[in-house]
Amino acid sequence: AAAAAAAAPLNPLQAVLSLLNDLINMSVAFFATLVPGAAEFFAGRGAVAAGDRRGPALSPLAEQIVRENPTAPVFFAGGLVQAKATAKRQHKLLVVFLHSPENPMSCAFIRSVLCSPEVCSVLGEDSDFVLWAESVAQPQGRELERDWGVCGYPFLGLYDCSNAVAVEYLRLEGMVTVPQLLAAVNRSLLLFQEELAVARMQRQAQSAEQSIRAEQNEAYEAALRADRQREREAEESKEREKREQEEAARREQEKIEDLQRKKDSIPSEPTEGGLRLAIRLPDGSRLQRRFAAADTVQILYNYVQVNSEVGDNFTLMLAHPKRAIADKSLTLEQAELTNGTSLFVQDNEA
């Protein structure tokens, strides 16, 4: 009775519902292309366990199989696009079962092979497979029959959906026994897992190589930054040294010009009369010269600076009685300096 029910064509109401289901699946697939992550969102809600078999997104064929058989594998609830996305995301093989209601062997396959406890355990909820089923009586089933060139029923195909184009691992067309099916499925799974392991190792090797390359690039960039930093520091040091040299040369030139101005400011030594002054320098040497009583103390300072190495930070001191001659605006007479006065230079930086 179950086989006859599985082989029976759909009534008009079922056909309308199936068409609506296909339109919903196509809308979901289109929405998934527009919104990132939408395919995973809908696909993640797809698997319906045998204990909860009345998921609204199951195909009519899957609904019929789980309703009419005491044991049934876990079918993916959703369209083929979502099934492929789920298989890819979960690193599983996609199992596609196409059923022909007009083929008696296809109906027998459902009852005795697909719904056997052994196959159900392999295609269970936590298995390495995503099982999707459709009838060729439905538009999508007929499209797959044409596109895949299906020649016999029951049809069962295993596909690797890791890449953009699915890779066919297994194609069974015609009746097979449970042991034959399990052997073929297990061989395909072993091959898939081996290739998955190889791909994983290749990705790990590529990732390690990329990490090494990134580290090398970072080390190169760090060395390049260090070289550029040293070049900048060397250039800055060179520029700083150049500025210091220019500043020193400027100060030296200003010093020379200042000494020249001070030298030019000193009047000629009187040939007679005036005040003869003696000035003892910090190094012990002495300066002697006649000055006019009307000459200013500034001229006396200029004379000492022009004719010695004392610089410009010094004070002329009267030896007896000891006092500073600091007001440079006074004349020598106003500063109470007389003929024969002895002075000494006090270096203010000593």
C-alpha cells in the first residue's frame, strides 16, 4: 500500500500546493542572493528529524515518504539552493534523491532501501550528509532530470558543494540493495573526507605561508621604517649641525662687527695731559693708556674688550679703595678716576 501511495500521481490540489512551494523556494533563493547570510539563515532551519517530520518546507515527496513509512531518513526542508548552501557550510555531502512515480522500482526503493533502518542511521540528523528529495512530477524535478541527463530510476546522486560548481561523487540509476547503497555511499564519503582533509591541509599550508609572508613583510617594513627613521635622524642631525655652525658663524661675525664698532668708538690717545690709567687683566697682564677726562666709562670698557680676551661680561674695579666702576654713562672725571689710577678686570663668569 505504501509503495502504491508513493507511486500515485498528485491530485490537482497537491499540484497547486507543490507549485506554491516551488515559488516560495525560488523567492527564498532569490532573496538569499541579495542579502548576505540569508541562505544560511533559511538553510539552518531546513533539517527536519524523523520525530518532527511535518516541517512546512519539506517537498511533497519528502512529506509523503515520512508520513507513510514507520522509519525514514532526515530530509532537508527547503529548496535545492538552500540544501547546497547547507552542505557547503557544514562540510557535508549533498544526497539528491529523484523519484519517478511511474517507475515501480523507484517506489520499491523508497520502502525497502531508502527507509531501511540501516540507511536511516547513515542519513540521520547528525550524519555527514544533507538529503534532499524531489519527484520528477514536480517542475524542479523535471528540470533536474533534463539537466543532469537522468536515464533510470530510482536516481541517487552524491555531490560535493564546496566549490561554485558541485562535483558529482556518486550516481546510482536503477535499483540497488541496502548493502550496495551503503558500500557506494561509504566509498564516496571516504573519498570526500580524504579530499576534504587534503583541502584543509592545503588551506592550512596556504594560511601558514601567508602568515610567514605577512611576518616577513612586517619585518621588512619594520626594517625599512627603522632605516628611514635613521635616515631622518641623520638628516635632522646634519641640519641641526649646519644650523649650529651657521649660528656660531653668525655670532662670531656679530662679535667681530661689535668689536669693530667698539674699536671705532675709542678716540685717539691724547699726546699730552689726560689721565694715564693702568688696567690689570685676569691673566696678570696689564694695559696702560692715556684717556681724556671727558671720555666715558663705556670707552674704557670698549678699550679693555678690544685689547684683551675677557669678553663682554666683566666689571672694572678700582683697587684702592676697592669699588666697582659700573656706570658706563659717566665720564672718567665723574667716576672720580685720576691720573695714575690703577684698575683691575673682574671676570663675572669666572
